[in-house]
Amino acid sequence: MNFFSYLSPVEREALYETLSRVRIPAEAILMCEGESLDYLYLVVEGQVEIVKSLGTSDERILGVRGAGTLLGEMGLFNPDNIHTASVRTLSELEVLQMSCAQFEALIQHFPTLVYSLLRQMSQRLSNSENVTILDMHEKNRQLTLAYQELRLAQAQLVEKERLEREMELARQIQRNILPASLPQQSDFDFGAVMIPARAVGGDFYDLIELGDDRLGIVLGDVSDKGVPAALIMSMTHTLVRVEASRDLSPVEVVANVNQHLLRFCRGRMFVTLLYGILDCTSGSFHYVRAGHPPPILCCGQPNPPRSLDFALGQLLGMLDDIVLDEQWVILPPGGSVVIYSDGVTEAMNARDLPLGEQGLIGHLAALGCVSAQETCTGIYEAVMSYIGPVPQQDDITLICIQRK
């Protein structure tokens, strides 16, 4: 697919004028697997082939790409910013060259290009997997008569190792999406925990600096678990950050995210979301719920923790005219708000009984006056103790906002 197909002809022409055009001869190596990412390239004319293990006995052609293809984007999602495959030109090539900074600015200016990036990555992963499967089938066919038992054992081992590598990469990508550290505020303390039920999950959270002593705070939960949920999670996380950076109200941010999700995920998966803006000067937290559990307010003794008032708030990615629950709360000094995913309250013990909201409130009351991070860690440990030997069935995510 053409990476810039979502842009109008006028926008594409304006963009092309800002990028360097480079011609590359045939049989040249444009990128090398394992090397650091320097530039991304958009193919204008010519063809390239994507190669794994270039120059070794394990060399494999993953596919042939032509005009409109973006090259180098997989390196952006690698923890060390290195290329995951080599690129060799099949013919004389004309490309548009862009730096990582130019590409980041491009995504900020044209948020819809995020969808092109995700769809291109998804299509490439699918194509690469098909090539791998076909290659394995051919090798297995050649070995069937003489080594059938060995073939089956080797195929299972290779598949297991491949899946483990892919899951580890997915796990690293998801970890990198989450904040590396929490904001430091003189009047507020923050804590967070996210533990997926599988190697990767559908929950995410973020604390976004908005300026003027304000923080955007989001916690989302994609239906289902595993890699499909993680892909939708990464898309939703990106959309929230892009919309929040436009300095919109919580209602506008969530409504815009819903419209974007409807274009690409309608009927496949839904997302529950809580997004709000914390004013660190006044202590006001203005938030919107879309199908997400209401937060819990803890004001300290003698007031017990309680669930905040709520109205109807519908899921994202399902309806055009969505109804959202918009609320405000003022955090008193010494008070805190706990935001959580339903993996906390729906955690089941050996008797198939959920922890429930009242169970969560009871544990919060028992924790007493501890830090925001200790609150999140303490609740997670309480959930694990509650379920006992029962495997964790859903992702568990918590955010605690504590006013000093």
C-alpha cells in the first residue's frame, strides 16, 4: 500500500518538496540488519527486496517492495533502534530520504499517517509469516521420506523459538510504550502498575505533560488479550497522545479517538477508556469515562474510600454518536484518586467469586496512609493474594494520583 495514500495530492506534493530525493543504483544495500537507524526512505520509483540473514546460509527473501513503500519503520519500534532486516535494490531506485526527527514531525502534523504505518507493519508481518510458512513447508516436503520424525520435532522447536522471539519483541515494544518514569510534582505523588495476563496485553496508561502545570492522565483497556489487543492498544495510545497534544478538552480528546477507531476497528474490538486533565495548581481533576470503571476517591480518616459519581459512558470503537460520562473532582490535601482496569475488580478466586468494587475499596482502606506507588503495588499484591492459585485471567492496571 502507498504510505501517503491518506494525504491529499496537494499535501503529498508539499511534503515531497521538503524531503531529499536520492537515487540509488541496482544491487546496492540500502539498509543492513542489526545496524542503527539513520534514515527512513519512501520509495518513489523502482523495487527493493527485504532480506533476512543477508550473506549467510540462512538468507531468506521476505518480500519485494515497490513505489509507495516506507522503509526503515520497523527500526523505530526496536528498543535499540536497529534495522530488523536488510534492504537490497533490485533496480535503480529513487527514494525520499527523511530523518527520524522529520518522520516524528510528520506524524505530529498528519496523525492519520499513524494508521498507514500500523497497517503497513501489519501487512508486512503477515507477508513475512506467509513466506516463513511456505519455506518451512517446502523444506518439510523434501525431508518427509527420510526424516519424517526428525522433521516434525525440528518444526515444532523452530516454531516455538520463533514465537518466543516475536513475543519477546512485542513485550519490549509494549514496555517502551509505557512511561519510563512518572512526573515529579511538588504537590502531587503518582504511582502506577501494569501487569498483563499474557506476554503482552491490551491495557495501557500514560501521564502526559500538557503545560501550564497540567497533566493528561489516561488508562485504557482493549477487549481481549494477547497480540491483537496489544496492536489496538498501541494504536489507541498513539491517538490519545496526538489528540491530547492539541490542547483539547477531555470530551473532545475521547470523542476524536472514538472517530479514529471507528474507521479502522469497527466491530472487531472495543476499548474502555478514562482520560482526564489534572490541574496541579488547584487539585481539580476533569475526566471523561468511556465504558471504564469509575475512579475511587480516598480522603483519609475518618472518610472511607468511595467510588466517584458516574453517569452513562459508552465504549469506544462501536458507535458514532457516543455518550460519554464527564465528571470533575477536587482532590483535597492528603486525598488520592485510584484509577484501575476491570482486571482488578473482576479477578476471580478459586470459588469463582470476583473481588468486586467493594473488595477493592476494602483493601484501599486497609492500606491507610502510604505513597501512591505503594498504593498501586499493595492493591496488585492484594489481588494476587485473593485469586491464590488461579491464573491471572485479565490485565491488571492501576494509577494512583495523590495530593500531598
